[in-house]
Amino acid sequence: MAKIIFEDNQDEAELPDDSPIIEACESAGVPFACTEGVCGTCVIEVTEGMDNLSEFNQAEADFLGDLDRERLACQCRLKRGYIKIKF
């Protein structure tokens, strides 16, 4: 099982390995609008565990530009381990 730790509210969520993070993030309070990677409403900052997420995709590259610590929660999958995020 993989885990997301939400630094903003100290919530945690467990997910099966290689799961999308969208539902867990929405439950924790991350705002969503389009869920297709074009609006940017769901931008999160990954403070730990970036290597445990899926690779950046084209939607993220187009929207975010600098592919560093920010991700679009609607586009990510948690491969394994854990991540800590801020939203």
C-alpha cells in the first residue's frame, strides 16, 4: 500500500500501489475543476517522495512549464511508498 500525507491538514490516505491520487486529494480538500490537466486548479507541491509518483505527462509539462516540485493532482499516480504534499 502507498500513502499520501497532506501537510495542510495532517490527513493521511492509503492507496493501492499505482493508484491515481485524485480521489484521495479531493477528499482531503484539494480543489478540482476540469480533472483533465488544463485548468491548473489542482496544483499541489510535493515536499517528499516525488520519485514515488508517475512521470510528468504532457498536460503537466504544458501547464506547469518548470517540472520541479509542483504537480497536477488530477494527472498523478502514486506508484509506491509515500508522498507528502501541500495544496
